[in-house]
Amino acid sequence: MKEKLTAIFQKSPYGYIGFVKELPGANTQGTTLEETRKNLIEAIQLILDANRQLFEEEFKDIEIIKEEFGVVTV
């Protein structure tokens, strides 16, 4: 499975602001467009890691079935 994400970049007086249209909370900034792109990839990883941790805490005492569902390529 390949999911396409849309990166949005906005010029600011201090460089660039970047965010992902489909993933609220994944946003960043950087001095250059390239730095902002790299920071955005890190922001996506942090959001996914945080969501995984929240899930594990919420469902730690509940019997569940976990399986790999697919791979998202960025």
C-alpha cells in the first residue's frame, strides 16, 4: 500500500513553514526549503511514534489483535 501525503510549504520572513495536509500536527519550520523538508520528515516520524505510544498506553490492558497493515512510503 502506498499512501501519498501532501507537503505544503509557505514562505515566511524567517524562512519556510511546512506541514502535511493529511496529517494534522505534522508541521515544522526551517531557514531553507531543504531544511524544512528534512524537518517535516522528522515531524511525521515523531507524530507516528507519539500515536503508537498513546495507543499502547490506552490499550495495554485490553486483549487486541495487532498485525501489519501496510507500508507508507514518503
